[in-house]
Amino acid sequence: MNTVLIIDDEEKLRSLLSRIIRLEGFNVLEAENLKVACKLLDKEFIDVVLCDVKLPDGNGVDFVKETKLKFPSIEIILLTAYGNIADGVQSMKNGAFDYITKGDDNDKIIPLLNRAFEKVQLQKRIEQLEKQVGKRYFFESILGESVVIKDAIALAQKVAPTDANVLLLGETGTGKEVFAQAIHAGSKRNGKAFLALNCSAFGKEILESEIFGHKVGAFTGATKDKKGLIEEANNGTLFLDEIGEMHIDLQSKLLRVLETNEFIKVGDTKSTKVNVRIIAATNRDLQDDVKEGKFREDLFYRLNVFAISLPPLRERKNDIEILANHFIQIFAVKMNKSITGMSEDFREHLSEHEWKGNIRELKNVIERAVILTDKSELDFNCLPVDMQTPVLKHGILSAFDLSSVEKLHIQRVLIHTKGNKTEAAKLLNIGLTTLYRKIEEFHLM
């Protein structure tokens, strides 16, 4: 049952509010001061707090800040006999759900409580979902029923308990970091640090400092010693994404770590010992890079102790619907929408799409669709324009394809004119009235 805590030193008002709120079906606890309230907060499961601003042992505005730090999911509504703008502004800054005046706003309390409880329930659902999402780092939670993904999972499960270096191969967006996390979670290093770095995100000098650290004075701006990620990940795992983008000069330093378990910080004169497992990933063909002199051959063989190729999404068509439904669940909860699934048309377009961006692209498409829809399921209209092309069935167009092509063309022209309907009608060579009728017919705007 939803629980409300009322904090007010006026017993009559506290009792009156308590009776009103109980009649609405809520569980109610009472406290005459902040000391009693804090004991109840520590002991009971409380969802919403109604708190007076001026209390014998403190101020409600300050209480909001302290309580939200300790119990961030609890919503607090402040009550005051004499409202003032400064207190109202500060209470909202401190995290209060709302700030209302006693007596004058009694009729607002129940609707306000209902809205506060909705927010609490949403937060609880998000927290629960985040716990589920956290499990994705274990092999059991990598989604997919296709043979190719199951084979990749089986290989990763074999190598996880060892200390062998792993090289994850595959296109961008195929889930290489998720696999790296799962391998770490399945190893004896689980519980120790897992750190990730995209080697393509930095230039040579910054990347060297990020990975290996530096000593004070090593270069302009180095005002203090800095640990690199290799040292931070000691006894754990370091995931180096896009390893093929690493400058060849840095590759020799990484090779030394793999061969001797030691490295030298930028600006240092002595070695630092580490015990770190390296999982690297790339979407490049490193063997071709070796031939072209862009990647060290000795480093390639050190990293390639155990290679796992992750399949692109187009090679695991049967998994698209599974992944899409997973993302629908995540984003529906985050956006507080009730979405049960996808229309057949939406599902067909997902299945026929090339997915050059793989799982990452699918995730983005679903997030966008959930934002756009006001319905209980995602449909054709929620798809990006470039995906709204007629689906070929057995090599021929369906009977509905002509209207689909017309709708898509009008939508593209409207995008080109940035919504200017007069200009769009001219480009389409149709009357403005006809364009408005088409927009209404196809639900374009």
C-alpha cells in the first residue's frame, strides 16, 4: 500500500489531513517533529512526505535537501502557513515535489499526492528495469536465439574463466562492449574494476596519458600525477575498443604491458607493475593493417590469442524481433508509456532493413518510435523516413504500395521545405488544398 508520512507540529491539522488521506485508501504515518520523522523514514517504507516548513526542531526546506540525498526516491510536498517566493524556489531547488499553502490549497492535496505517487511508481519501475539491464553483462542475458550469436556466446564462455587476452571482431554496433563486460563478469576478476576506452576518441598524446598515466610536469598542463586506466584496472579488466585506431608508437607500449606486465608513465623513469587482462575490439581487418604497416604484427598476435567474431544484425534476422521487444520494454518504462508491441507492418520493415549500424541502430530506431507514438503499439508512422519504403513481398509490390510511395514522397518534400506547405505544394505540382488533404489522410503532421 502507498504510504504517506505527515510531519506537522499542529496536531489538529495533522489529524485532519490524516483522515482525508486515509479515506483515499492511503496508509498514513504521523510525526510531530523532524526527529520522529527521521526515525520513521529509517524504519518504514515511505513513498511521499507531507511536511510543514516551520517545525520545532528544524526547517522543512532544509529537510528536503537532506532527505533527498538519503532517500532519493521519496517525494516531498512542503506545506506552509505563510508562503513566500524565496522558500518556494529554494525548496524546489532542494528537490521538493511541490510547495503549497495550508488551508487555501486543501483541495489540491489529493490530486497532488496522486501525481507524486505516479512519479514514485515510475521511479521504482525504472530502478527495477535498470537492475534487469545490469544483468545484460552476464552471458545469460545476451539476447538472441540465432546459431551465430549462440556460437559467439559459447566461445566467450569458454575463454571467460581464463586470463587469456581476447580480441572481439565485428562491425560497429554489434555489442562488443557487452561481450567484454560478460567475459569480465564470468572471470575470476569479477568484482574488480572493468574499465573501457575508445581508442578512436583521442589523439596520440591524450590517449597515451589516458592509458598509461603521467607524472607531474610531464607536459604543459600536467600539474599533478595521474594514474592511467591500465593502473586503475589493476587486477581487473581493461577493454580497449577500436584498437586498430591506436597510433603505432603507442602499440609498442601496450605490447610491453602484455609481455612483461609493466609500463612506464609519461614523464616517469621507472616501471610500474600491473596485473591486468586486456580485451580489445575492432571493426577493422587488423591482418590487412599489419600488411600495410599500420598495426604491429607482434601486438596483433599477442591480442589475437583468442578471437571472437560477433555477427552483424543482418546475419541474425530471427533476433531482430527479440531485441526490438527488449528495447520497447526499456523505453516504454523510461517514458512512462504503455506499449504492448509492434504492428505487423512495423515488424516487417524492421526485418527487411539492412541495419548497417547493427544493434545500436535498432536501439535508436525503437527509442525514436517510442517517443513518437501515442498508441499501444509501434506502427509504420513511427519509423524514420528512410525506413518508410514499401516492403517487397516475393519480388512484387503489395496492393498498398502505391499509397506508401505517395506518402513517403510527400513526407520527404515536406522535410526538404522544412514544413513549408506552400513551397511543398509547388514542388509536388499540386494544389495547396490537395496537399492539406493528403497530410490529413496520411497523418503526416
